Amino acid sequence: MVSGEDSTERPLRAATPPEDVPPAPRRGWLPRPRRPHHDALTPPAAPTADGPAADPPPSAEPAEQAAPGGGTGPATEADGTGNTGTGDTAGSGAKIGRRRRVPFAHAVRLPPPRQAVGAATRATRAWSRRPSGRLTLPGLFLFALVAATAAVGAVVVPSAVRAPRPVAVDDSASAGPEVPSAGPTTGVPVFPGATPTLPLGSFPSAGAVPSGPVVPPAAGRPADALGDWARVTGSKVGVSPTAMQAYGYAELVLAQTNRSCQLSWTTLAAIGYVESRHGQANGATLGADGRAVPEIIGDPLDGKGGRSLIRDTDGGLFDRDTVYDRAIGPMQFIPTTWEQVGADADNDGRKDPHDLDDAALAAGNYLCQGGRNMTIPGDWWGAILSYNDVRRYAQDVFDKAQEYGRASRT
């Protein structure tokens, strides 16, 4: 001790921490870092009389409270939806911040579509370089090529090979008539069962219809020039020579006036048979001049019994009926149709639907109109169905023409 100093011993005072220093945390406890949204939710401090409000002190971790299960844990508070989360509160009880849980679905980050496609492409390229890829990829391409070829063939091939054929309005027959094919040399239709080298419509050399202009005899009908052929061929097919002359003469006239039609007498004879048995329906007889006596007149077209309804159009001139029209003559024309295609094939100065010569040529004019080629199956069926739009009728004409074609070649 230095001389002159006070030697009295004084006790040391305990150090007092400053008022603005927070108390030291408990042992084993570490404060958690504050999150940005905590500060965003912290309400600003109220201004004081001495000056502006000071920054709020950092919040301390809330004290542990007794958990419902009997243990200890951080204090929790419920929000309006029933979810709970820890939070800090000020002295006044105001809510300062809350920790929220982010749903898992929103936390997953998907790559952009372009990156996903690129990744898939790179993975496929890498797989194709492996042995399994080198074996599988060619097989997949081959399978796709075969499938595409089969799909195209299933659509294109049937439509290409399907023969055009009109559809009749009569559905009473379950199956339509068979389409004749074209002959190998002449192009004339060959019906099923006929000899392929002899197309339907051709005739034996001894009984063929004379070609070139027909020279009519000095007296009588022009068709008399075919008398010899009509007798020979008619005896084979079972048709009277007078009717055969009418059908053969109509074929020759059309071969000169409408060369592209190429209509055969067998088609005309088949229609004549189906319509009137070659001018012998209703007890009629076909005279040597080709006229059916008595006149063959059909039932009135009054819309009954499946018949069409056609009011009188000729004033009874041809059908002797002034109320309804009727089919007339050996080829059974309606008066309005006869006025359009009627012909004078016997050069008697009048167009008579009851004369088979005139009626056969008129029927040929009707079948050949519109530029039809009767050697084309579609045109042949279209012509017959335009004559009578009933499938059963067209089938009967087809069958009879086939029969005449076969018989004429024996």
C-alpha cells in the first residue's frame, strides 16, 4: 500500500446488465433465424413522446408450455381454418408472425415442355444405340409400315375393284343381278356361263345379222330383209320370226345411227319377252306386219296395287283411257315416253306403239339415250333400270338375255 492512500477495504458491487441488453438464453437453446414474412407481418412500433419509435427488439423464442399429451413443446395457436402453427406475440398480445407449411404439390418443380421433350429425345437416342434398341426399333418401324399399308389397302382396293351398279328402289330381292363382264375381243358383254370366246350378242356365221345398210324388199316392211336369219335364230331361241325381225332390224339401225351404243338384239328380245311375251300378252297375236292384235294395254296407273299414279296425258289416243295413263304395246311404253322416243321402223308413215317394229326401235332409242354404251356393265344396268326401276324386273331381263345369248350360239 502506498503511503497516503485510504486503506479501508470496500466490497465489490455485482455487475448489472444494461437495460437494453436481452437476457442470455437458456442453456441448450438456440434462437431460430427469423423469416422474411415474419418481419413483414410485424406491426410497427408506436411513436413515443420523446421521438420516433425505435426498432422493435428481436423476438425471442416463446417459452415452452405443457403439450396436450403431457410433454413440453413450443406454444401453438390456431388459425381460422383449424391449422396450428408457432408464432411470436408482442406484449400487447398482437400477432407478429406465423410459420406456414407449403403444400407438397406446389413445391414440386416440373421442367418446361421443351426441356422434357429434349430429355426424352436424348434418352431414346441413347436407348437406340444399345443392342436392345438396335433390334427393337427396326421391328417397330416395320410393324407401323405394314399397319399403314393394310389400312390404306382396306379402303382403296375395294373401292377400286367394285363395279359401278345403280341401286334399284325395289328391295324385295335379297341379291342384285350379276354384272356381265366385257368380251375379250369385241367388248360385248359376256354373261356368266357363256363361252368366253363368243361374247353375248354375236351370232353363228351362218345366221349372223347382216352388216351394213339394210336393203328393204320392194314390198313389205324393211325388217323382212332379215327373214332368213330370223327363221334360223328364232327356232333356236324360241321366238317367232316376225319378232326376231323387229329386234334384229332395231340393232342394225342403231348400229348406223348410234354407233357408240352397241346395243344387242338379245337385250331388246329379253325386254319384249318380260313385257308382253313378244306381243302375245292378254291373248294378243303378233301379225305378220308386226302389229299386236288386239292392242295390249296395261292396267290404269291409278296409284293402287303398287302402281304409280299418272293422270291421263294423251287424251286416250294410245291407251283408250281419258282418266289415267296406261302402258301400251308389246314393249309397254307410257304415252309420255312414247311421244319422246317413238319411231317409225316399218316406213308406214306413223309411229305406232302397238307395232313391234316401231316399239323395238323406240326401246333401243330409249336405252341408248344419254350417251350410254351397252357394253359397259354400269350403263347396261342403268339403262334397264331406267326402263323399269325395279330390281326384280332387271334381273328377269338379264336372265332372259343370257338365255337367248346361249341358245343363239348352239
